[in-house]
Amino acid sequence: MCSSLRKNASIQSVISYTEPKLHTGKTWYIDFTAYDPLEQKMKRKKYMLDGIPKLTDRRRRANEIITNLNVKLRSGWNPWANVENSRQYTPYIDIIQRYHIYLGKLYAAGTIKENTLKDYEKRLRVFEEYTAKHIPAIVYAYQIDQSFISDFLDYVLLDRDSSARTRNNYRTWLSSLCNWMMEKQYLTHNPVEKIRQLAEEEKKRSALTVPDIQKLKKYLQKENPHFLFLCQFAYYTFIRPDEISNIRLADINLKEQKVFIGSSISKNRKDGMVGLNDALIKSMLDLGVFNSPNDYYLFGKGFKPSREKVTTRVYRNYFNKVRAKLKFPDSYQFYSLKDTGIRDLANAEGIVIARDQARHADISTTNKYLKGADMTVHEETKHFEGNF
């Protein structure tokens, strides 16, 4: 649909118009035609002058109006669209194509991670699906206004039966998209700003109880020691799943019991150093982890060192199967291992140590979990005996 509209409505057709003319006689008026980008046709615009009694004043006013109209029309003004510059007439389909390219450039430059790129592209596809079915058709940039954005967010919440959290995530993404459009002068303001966030339900994720984490350990010791090591790694190091999937053997300093998290893979885009406790070191040696080349991913195919990287979805899917087998609640998720580890370390050694191990900027962030080579690693972290 958009492609056919694009063929019928070039930039030239959008700014096309006829010269304003004065008509005199029984009725005095000025008229001209201009292209309506929504109705895809030329439409007549008329200004009546009969309200001015004296003919000399009427003619003088007519000349002023015609002069003013010509200046505005030549500068890109259109009477059928409330826009401030001609770039707001940029076809919507062109903007979306440029945004796709923009995201690709950000990823290539390392500004955003692969998961972020996939997430943005997914949201963009949903946005494109909605605009393709929208009436009237979304053809030009200026149509991306507050009412349209609000309707789209209602579509995400109601038609797609999404949670308030998902709807709010779309709102955040749309705000960044509209800010980019403002930079390119496709929009004059961000239409998302006046659309409020919705109250969100509590996250459906909880830390594992001590009996359950010991039950998990016993089960995995027999069924899959390599996945047990992955779970222990998440529990003791607090490293995020996406970061874990990018760790290579070369990042591990066995002698000093620490692992380096480079800025290229960390969520906050900063280098970090995390302690490896005695239990993790023992597991690595028992499993022969260091028999593989240094450029291997620590947790690749089969949750073993591998040249082949796997996504965090593989981690989550296997954890969910184990969860079902052990009849654990759905609130137990792979990420819950990090929550559990932070809770246990904070209770055993103090919140400051847990904060540093989690690479949190502030203790308030670490508290939420409790309801470079020279960077410091606490000795207590290396010898912490947890419940796993």
C-alpha cells in the first residue's frame, strides 16, 4: 500500500500548486489549488474578500494576501498540512528505510549490541505492520503525531494483548525513534513526550529458595554437569546472560581468580572485573575447561567451551525444561540465579561486596535484588561458600 502511494505522490507533487489569483465581480475572492498529500489530489483553497467595504482597501488587501501566499507556497508551505518545513513531507517509507540503515550503522560501530539491534528491529516491524493498515494511510512524516502514537500504543496493549511493561517498552523505543526524526527535521517535536507510562505489574521473577537451589544442584550434577557449571557461574559472578554468552577463555585469569568483562560486551559499555570463587575454579578444572583454545567461548554449544557461540535463548530454554522437571514455579528464571547469588552474597559478606561484584554504580541498585585488569576484586568473593 505504501509503495503505491509513494509512486503516486513524489516530493514534486506534494509542493505543486497553482498561482493565487484575484477574482472580482459580484463576489471578490482569491483562490489557488494545492496538492493534498493525504487525499492524493489537487484541492482548491479560497479566501473571501467581501467583508472589506471599500474597493480600494479590498484590492490592497488582496495584493497583500497574494504576495504572502506566493512567498509561503514557494517555501514549501501547504494549506492542507500543518507543517513548518518541507522535510516534514518526506515519505514515511523513506524514513523507515533510513532508520533501518541507521540502526545497522550503530551496531557496526559497537554503539548498540546485537540483542538491542534485534529488539529494535522487532519493534520496528510491528510498527510497520500497524502503519500499513492505518486509515488514513501514513504517507508523510508530519502524520506521526501524538494521536497516532497513542493509537499505536493502544494497539500494542489491547490488540496484541501485551503487558503494561511491554507497552511501556514500546513507548521508550518510540521516543528514541521520534528524537532521531527530530534531529533529521522530519518532526518539530517529540509526540511521545505527553504520553504517560502505565503502571506496571511486578516482575514475574524471584530468587530461588535455599532448598530449591540445592535441589537444582543435585539434579544437574547427575544430568548435566556443564549446565550446572553455567548456572553456578551466573549465581556466583552476577554476570548478565548476554555477557556470559560472549565470554571467552582468554578473559579468565585463573591465577588471580577473576574474569574480565570488556566494554564491547558489557551492558554499561564499561570494562569490568569480576571475582571467581573457589567453587567455580574447581568446577572449571574438574570439567577440563582449559583444555580448549583461548579464543573459544566459555559457554558455547552444549554449554561447553566452543568455537561456536550460542544465544542466551539456549540457556533460558534448557533452564525452563529443568524447571518443569523439578516442578519449580514459573517465577524461577535463568536470570533468577543472579538475583539469588546477590541475595546470598549480600547476606553473607555485606551489601558493599555484593554491589562491587554485581558492578552496580550504587547500593540502591543492589538493594533491588534483596526483597580493566587493575580493577578491585574483593578477596571475600573468591572464597565465598554459597548454597549452590
